Amino acid sequence: MNGAKILVNGDKSLVNGVKILVDGAKRLVNGDKRLVDGAKRLVNGDKRLVDGDKTLVNGDKRLVDGDKTLVNGDKRLVDGDKTLVNGDKRLVDGDKTLVNGDKRLVDGVQRLIK
């Protein structure tokens, strides 16, 4: 993890044995190989295409317009460091991410994914 530290609920370790490897465009999460190459992302065989503000995932059209994201009827609002997703308050402040009461530290491109 290139020396990056992840702190979750006061425990400096990988949560629940989750391995997160970030090396350029490659990410390994729970054995799922996630490849990111430009606008193309392959996650568990699901081809995710991103073109401008449009994202097509398994036939689901995800529109992003400014601070609003509409995903299959779920309204996701992002305002500064606040993200509201289906009633879940997600706070991001610098390298700190608070998701449903779990304090997650993000350093550079490394992020803790449940």
C-alpha cells in the first residue's frame, strides 16, 4: 500500500482482512480485480464505460450533472464535503472519510472499500 495507513474505528489495520492494492490503474479489493484504464473500468466482468457525464454499468444509465448524481432513481447529492446517499451521510474532509459512523482515512489514491 506504498506506506499508506488506513485507520478504521481506532484500529490501524486492514478491516476484516480486506486487501486494497492500488498501483497506478490497478486495484484489488477482496480478490476482485478492478482495472481502470482511461474511461474504461472492468469490475468482476462488468464493463463500466465512462464518457463525459455518462456512465453505463450493466445497462444502468448513471447521469452526473454538477453536484447531482442520479443512479437508478437514487438521488445522490454531493455538496462540498457532504455526500448524502439514500439517507447515509458520508463526510469527506481532506484525507478523512466518515461513512455511517466508520472513520475511514484516505491517503492519496488509496481508499478503504467495504
